[in-house]
Amino acid sequence: MTDSTTPYNNDEFWMRQALALAEEAALAGEIPVGAVLVKDNQRIAGGFNQPILSHDPTAHAEIVTLRGAGAVLENYRLTDATLYVTLEPCMMCAGALIHSRIKRLVYGAAEPKTGAAGSFIDLLTLPRLNHYMEVTGGVLGEECSAMLSEFFRHRRAEKKALKKQHAESQKSENE
């Protein structure tokens, strides 16, 4: 059994695992978000964004991870578990976290446009909810933000190059 001094009981350790999954998402052409669910200092499940690959708008890293954890634990209630995710959850994912009854959410980068754990809206602390969780934000936040920024910078550069290539091809066809 691990104790509080082991790396397995460290938010940065688990967030690095989520970052590794986010890298897998980026390599697959998905927005680089990764998640890991931990219970009793053990990794139960992990996942990354895959709505494009799976043709499923609900296939966010958190949902993929919750589904995997539910299958492993044979229970849709994930009590006493912590979810580590590289980006603050959206409203859909926040709702799923509430329904799964996780104990704690730890996220890396804040998401001011759609974050539902306090950046845009705070769904997790609404007073009439039937479940509340501890929320810790900003764990390896700079690294998580940098990965997302680099992904979108690269994507914008690709789109610009394609647009330029298309314009040049149109120009040569018209000559």
C-alpha cells in the first residue's frame, strides 16, 4: 500500500500521466486533453479527447475516462475517486462528474470560454446540487496551457498554408 510520501499520492505525478494522454490526442489530431481517474492511489482508467476519431460529440477526455472507470469498477458511482484532467471541464463533463459522484477534481489549464469549474461558470458549487466535490485547479497549468497553445498555433499555421496553397492553385488555373 502506498502512503502520502509516494509519488502516486502526488497531484503532479497523476497530472503528468494525463498530459501524456493529451499528447496522444494531439498525435491523433484531436484537441490535446487527457484525463486519469485515480482511486486508492491506483490508476483506474485514463482517456483522451476523441470526438473526431469516434464521431461522438460526447467523447471528451473526462467522459472517456469515466466510462472506462465505470467498466473497471463495475459501478457508475465513482466515489472516493479523483479525476485529473489537463483542461478545466466543460458543462457536459462537469455534469458527468457530478453524476459519477467523484470526490475530487484536479485540472491543469483554466478554460475561460467554456470552463464549468469556475472560469466561465461554476456548475460544481451550485447550492441545490445533490453532490459536491473538492476542486483543485492550476496543477501543471502552464504545461497544460502550453500544450494546448502549441496545438492551436500549429493548427492555425496548417490552415494558413492550405489557404495559401489553394490560392496559388487557383491563380495558376486562371493563367
